[in-house]
Amino acid sequence: MDAATEIRFDGWTLCRATGELSKDGRRLRLQRRPLRVLLELIEHPGEVITRERLIALLWPKGVVDYDTSLNTAVYKLRCALGDVGAQPRYIETLPRLGYRWVLSEGPSAPIAQADAADQTANPHVPQEDAGTRAPRTRRRGLLLATGVAAIAVVCVALVSWMWLREPLPSVAPAAPPPAAASEDLVGRARYFLQRRDRGDFERAERYLVEAVALRPDDAGAWAALASSLWLQFRADGADGDRVLPRMRAAVAQALALQPDQPEALLRLAMDRHCQGDEAGARRLVERAADKGKRDTLFLTFSASMAAASRDYERAIELERRAIAAAPLGMVYRNQLVFWLEGAGRYPEAHLELERMRELRAPAQLTDTSELRLRLLEGMPERALTLADELPDPPVRAAYRAMALHSLGRHDDARAELQAATPLAQSNDWPLLAEAYAHLGEIAAARQLIAARSKGRCSGKNSVELRSRFLAPLEIGPAGR
């Protein structure tokens, strides 16, 4: 379509230059990002505009702050248009894919104005008088036109001055219905589930509890709630007696609403695996595979299963597919770094770390991953410098022990290893096992792994137990 300054659709008038949107006397001004989303959608009616395309349009440098993220931009646009019902009038959401403009009536540019002056001669003027009267008539017409134009200019200037002095009335959008509000809450929660900074799983849980209260029939929200609770247990070391019953209840609710919900099936499979029910876990994974082969959680789960068998090339392939489906998911990118590390593809791992930094991944993910790579690359001096910057004392001591050992400072390394022993009772115990193995204390590493793997799910299926530091132990863990 052309670059007209105004676009009209369904009674709305949109000014491209200012973002002013008006209809039936209502006027409001769209912010920059909702405006760009609207323009992209209405300029391609009926076409699926992918999330990746919109992200590239809104954030060309690849840096996204969640408070101004795509979900928020689309949500604000929906509220402005009043398009927040169960059946969208303008913007259709295609989950995990993108959006589509579905208004049957196409947008139109403004109608061109008619010419002010009529250039046709007056047929009623006698031909013989035309020559004598033409100069005077032209002079009168010119004077009249000049006067009218001057008056018009003054009037336009006065009206414009008065309009500019009058503040643009702000129209508060109506409160969204439960479905739209729940969708926004779930979007926020999934961001935190993928970012995985300190406290993010608890933040996600709070959003999801509110989401299912608004919309208790949303199986996806219940499954996401189950994930937030599971990850508190698995990744943060939360008390299983506190979070696992609630996780199982959320899974049951999701599957009651949608029996083939892939995320819920996978979380239940992981729980069954932790309880020693391997056959039950496999059956659940097979059920999830029927519907979830393109699901990001299923892809990353399958990548972990491949890495458990030391098939790092397959793990890398699957994790890249998960990233293609969710390019802002830091957890998928971080696991890709692990698989590249396991495959010995260190330059590619460094490139992925740079991408994570561009996307503002938590420093605890990128710095620790770089430290591990430097140790594996035989750069202990750089690794020691990075270790000194870690905030947690036992974690810092474990990595310092590994770096000092590589530097040949064995007495200093043992002293640091002693300072790292509190990790044995924390959720970071696999790091202590790595440190034992790196310093050649294989028996201590085996003993720690055996003790922590017994009767608890945080044992052999930890990502760290697939690391190259523990390869000499020949451990064969199950998937994460």
C-alpha cells in the first residue's frame, strides 16, 4: 500500500506520523512499538507475521527488555482497539508462531480532495463579450480567490493553534477480560521460566497462580504452573515436600482439561522417573511425542536424552531447533553451550555465549559457562580470574580449586577444595563432584554422586553430570 498519512479501517482512522487513532469521537495515541506492530499487520492482511519478524522489526539490535517486549506491545494494541474478546476482530494470535490481521474489510487510504478551481469556461458568457470582459473578470476572480485564501489560512492557523493548546484527551482502555489478562500473565511467566535468573521461578509461579485464577480452564497455564514448581525443586533445590504435591496437582488439572498437553505430560514423566518408575516415564514421553514434536520443551528434553547417551551432535541439532522456535529462551541457549562443550566445539560455544550476552542473559549463566570453557581449553589463568568474580563463596572455591590445579598449584587447590565442601549439601553438588574428579579424587567424586543420587531426583539426571569434567567416571545419567 502507499505511504498515505492516514489509514482507515472499520471506522478507525490512524495517522501514521503521530500514531493518533480515532473512532466515533474517541482519540488516543499509540506508543511507538504498538504502532509499528499495527502498521506491519494491516499492511499484510491475512498473512502470518511471525514473532521473529516482529522482534527483528522492533528490536533490530537484538536487545529486548521484557517491560517493552512483543507480548506487551501486542497487548497494549489490543486494548487500544478494544480487541480483547475470545473471538478477535482484528488480531488473531497463533500460539508460539505469530499474529495475523483478520479484519475482512481491508484498510484504505484517504480520498483525494477535488480541485478547488474549475478550469472550464462558462458557456453562458457570450463569445463576443468574452474578450472585453475577460481581463476585468480575471482580476476580480484573482482578488476574490486571494481574499478567500488569506481568510482560510488565518482560520486554519487559529484552529490549529487552539487545537495544539488543547491537550489530546487521554482515553483509558477498558479493563481487559479474564482471557486477555491471563494471556499476558502467562507470557510474563514464561519469560521468567526461560531467563532463569535468581528468583525467576518464584516470580513465574506468582504470575501463573493469578493466571489460572482468572482462567481456570487454560490447560497451558496449569502446565506452566507445574513447570515453575518443578524447576524450583530441580534447579533451585526447593523442598520437595513443599512444591511437588502442588506440581502434581497442577499437572492433573492440565491433563484433565487437555489429556495430550505435552508440557504437563513431560513434567509428569520427569516426576515418575525420579520415583523410579522408568516404564511409566517412558509411556508418558511417548504420549507427549505424539503432540509435542515441535514443542520447545519436548525438543530440549529430547536433546538432554541424546546428551545422556553422549550423542552430543544429536543434542546440538535438537537444541538448535528449540532455539529456532523460541529465540529468546536463555535456557535453551545455555543448554546448547553445554552440548557444544561436551562435543568439544569450543569456538561455537563462545559464539553462542556472545549471542546470550547480546540478549542480556543473566551474568551467572554466561560467566560460569565461559569459565568452564577456559578450563577445558587449557587457559587456567583466565579461568582463575573469572572464578574470583563469582559471588557465591563455595562455588568460587570449587572453580578456583580446578583452575589452581591446572596451574600446578596443588596445595592451594586442595585448600580451595576444602572450602568448597559445603556444596555437598546444596543443589550445586555436581560442581563439587566435578572438582573432585578434576583434582584426581575419583573415589570422592563417586561417593558424592552415589550419596546424592540415592532416593532423590536431583541425582544422575543433572545436566552437570554430562560434563567433560566427569567423563572419566563413565556416568550414564538420564535426561533432564
